Amino acid sequence: MSEHEDHHDEHGHDDHGHDDHHGHLQLEYEDALPINNGKVCLWLFLSTEIMFFAGLIGTYIVLRFGSPAGTWPSPHDVHVDEVWGTVNTFILILSSFTVVLTYEATKRNQSSKAKVCLAFTFLCGCAFLGIKMFEYAGKFEHGIHPNPGGRSLLYEQADVYYLRDLRAAVTNAGAIPLAAKSDDAEVAAAQVPDAGDVTQVESQAPDQVLLEDFLHHSVQWAEYVVGQVPDTQQNPQAEGLNHRDVLIALAQEVYPIERRYGKLAHATHHAEQLYIESRLKLLPELTTAAGEDNDVLNMLAYEETILNARLKFLSSHSHEATSADDAHGHGGLNVKLHDAKSPVILPMHIPSGNMFSATYFLLTGFHALHVIVGLILFAFPMFWTLEKSRANYIENAGLYWHFVDLVWIFLFPLFYLF
Amino acid sequence: MSDHDENAEHHADHDHDHMPTFKRVFIGLMICTAISTLVGWLIQKGVFEGNELSGWGIMISVSCVKAFLVITFFMHLKWEVGTWKWVLTIPASIMSLFLILMLVPDVGLRTNHYTDERTDRAAYNIPSQDASVVGATGHVEPAEGGDHAEGEATH
């Protein structure tokens, strides 16, 4: 009303027009809602936020549970640690509670109490972000991030790119420190005589040399098959090999499936045994096909030696191959690059890894962004006297913060516990 | 103006009664988090072996309970007067549900049916949709030269 009277004074000379206007004042607007405008706007914003995050979380759920069984990485596969997730959940819930306390104190003009609670909330938000940062750093360190050059099982095809990438990885792996693996070293050392005629310098680190040679050789062999031998999958009548099986066998050498799916360990050993046996059966044919190509002949001879060594190991250990055994070591030549201290990042390393990392970083990233915005909202009132007139601001900032907490309530089990 | 102040005062007094409620809600949220974490831990220990879905169901239900607690009490929707709270929350929630459902046919069910080519080229053994061939566990058995592709992967 007072505002209108000011208006009237300024434009008093325009009597006639103004009187007409004045008549309409009977239609004075009342508050449509029993809450202040700021809160209406905030709630409108939150309802769009509900859809925003529901879309993102829903996409994750649909991708996650639509993937074939066993092909989505478990939290530990991708270094998601539920301890930090739980800590962050507690931190956020605590901060939500202290926001409630802040609001209650502000409403009662208890400025200093409100400020203490607000500062605590702010610190909680910072702690949350700090842990998040620590987690992100760990992910990046392990190469877990959306990787346009990488390949996941979704796009798996028996083609040469896998071999190219694997070759690069094997080459880059360089010296692999395997000294700590005493079990593996013993078994490998026992097998050195088998391959002694081919490898020359195994005296200083036999298992390492053997491993590198074996991997190099496996890659060579697979490249040869994919490049030169007809694919029986494309052309069942052809004399050749199934390229897909060759590549899977190679992947199995580099990153054995039993590491991911413990209960399959025994069956996998059996499968590998069958695989090696049939590969050995095929070697004479390949030797004939190679003709006078000495490189290929040497390769095949070495292949045979290695395969025999591996087969011998598998048959002697077939009864002990339990998941417990595989958790710590797998003897013989089956010392995988994956166990080396320096992480070797391979394609096919984590099934659906790209999709996991894309959804993980999108969702937690947007959430972290909201946390940052919340912290900014809480930074201003720290310099105010938190009296009743400020209660609306605190309430709205609090509503926003509770929503951020709400989103995390769903993100926590989905990413850390499922 | 004074009338408005009185209202606000009354409002504040009214809210004052809720402090014990807030504390209970806070403790409830903590307990819910502990339950979720416990179930997650049990799943890892293999207690829900072959029955992960029920474990996930528990965790999501617990999350829904937590969400309900936060919205109802911390965001004090329980004490808000008027229909606006339903107008702003319910359509958005329904919309978000449909956003998810829209994705199910093409994205969620994308691997339920395999084309022959996809089956041939998959990096893992796909349990055959043909009931007569029981899918093994993801092993590889190489093709003997001349064998036809189908069925040889699952042995």
C-alpha cells in the first residue's frame, strides 16, 4: 500500500487517468501461496531438479541392469570403496541435520548458535568434496575414466585393434617386478628347462623373461591367426580357426576371467586346458601352412614348447584350482600382466568400463557440482547476523542442501553397494 | 505488520515442537545408512548369492525410506499448508519415472536378444536362447577347422 501512495504522489498531476486506475485497486492481488516467493521459486527449481537427477540416475540404472550378467564391473573392480561412500553419506546426513539446526536457531534470533551450525555444515560439505576428490584421483590413477580410445566388451569384435593395443601394452609393460610372487617364481623356475632351448637369458629373472616372451608370443600368434588364417566363424566351411576364440584366449592370458569371477576359476582352468590341447593339435597344420617362412616356423616351435609347459602345469594343478588359490597367485606361466605393480591398461580390461565411468563421473560430478553451489549459498550467511529476517534465505538454502543430500541417498547404494 | 509478526511468531513456536522429531529423523537416517551398508557388505560376502535382486531391493527400499524422511521432515513438507506441495512434487516424480521407463525398451533390454552376428562376435559366451543348449560359464573352446560356428562355443 505504501508503495502505491508514493506512486500517487509522484504522478499527482495526472488526476483523471489516475482515478480510473485507482478503481482497479479493488482487485488487489493476494498471495497465491501461503509461502514466500523465494520458496515457491526454489521448489519449482527443485521439481525440475528431481527430473534432472531422475533422468541421470534412471539412465544409470537402465544401463547397469540392462547389461548382460557379469559384464558390469563390481564396485571393487573399478576401485569404488564403500567405506568412503559410507563416510560421505554420514557426512551429508549430518550436514543436513545441522542445516535444520541452523534454520531453527535463525528463526529464534540465536545468531551465534546458527553460525556455529552453519560453519559445521560448511565444513561437512568441504569434507565431502575432499573425499570425492581423493576418490576421483584414485580412479584417474587407475585409468578409470571415459576413454574414447579404449574398447569395452560392448563393442567387442574379433579384429586387429585389440591386438594392436595389446601389443603396445605388452611392449610398454617393460620390466615387470615379479620378485614378490614367491609361489609363482618357484613354479616358473621349475618350468624354465622346458623352454630353455628357446629363451637364452633367463638366468637372472627366469619367470619374468618367460612371461614377457610368452605374452609377446601369444600376441604374435593371435595376430598371425587373425591376419592370415581364415575365420571359421565367417566362413564355417573354411580351413581355419575361430578368430573370436583366439582373441578370447589371448585376453584370458592377459587378464584371466577367474580374477573377476572367482567361482568360474576351476571351470576356466579346464577350458584353458581344452583350448591348449586343441591348439597343440592344430600346430602341425599351421607348420605345414607356413611352408618355408622361418619366422613363422620359429614362432610355432616356441608356441609348442610354451603350450606344453602350460599344459603340464594345468594338469598337475587342476585339483587345486580354487578361487582362494586364484585370489593370490596362479602358478606357472599364468603370471598375468595385470598383477604387475605398474598398472597395465588394456582394452577389455574392465567389461562395460567405459559405460561405468561415463555414468559414474556424470552422476557424481553433477552431484559434486551441486555440493559446490550449496557451499557458495552457505558462504554468504557466514558474514551475516543470522536473525529472523534472514530465516527465509537460510530455509531456501537448506531446502536446496537437503535435495543434494537426497540425490546422494540414491547414488550411494547404486554406485558403492550394488 | 504487527499481525504478520504475530503469525510468524506463532509459526516459530509451532516448529519448536519439532526439534525432538528432527533428532529422531536424524537417528533414523543413520540407522538406514547402516542397514544399507550392512546389506551391501553381506552381498559382497556372498550371503545373497544368486539372490542379489532381493539385496538390491532392500537397499533401494531403504533409500526410498530415507528420501521420504528427508523430504517430509527436513524439508518440512509435512507441515506445509496447501496443495502447492503436491503440484510441485508429484508430477515431477511421475515424469521422472517415465523418463526411466522410456529408456527400458531400447537401452535396458538391448542385450536380451542377440542377432546371430552379435552372438558370433560376442566376447563372452552368450547362454543360448535355444533351451537345448545349456550355456556354460564363459569358456572358450576353439573351433576345429571346418566346424560350423553355431553351438561350438558352448560346450
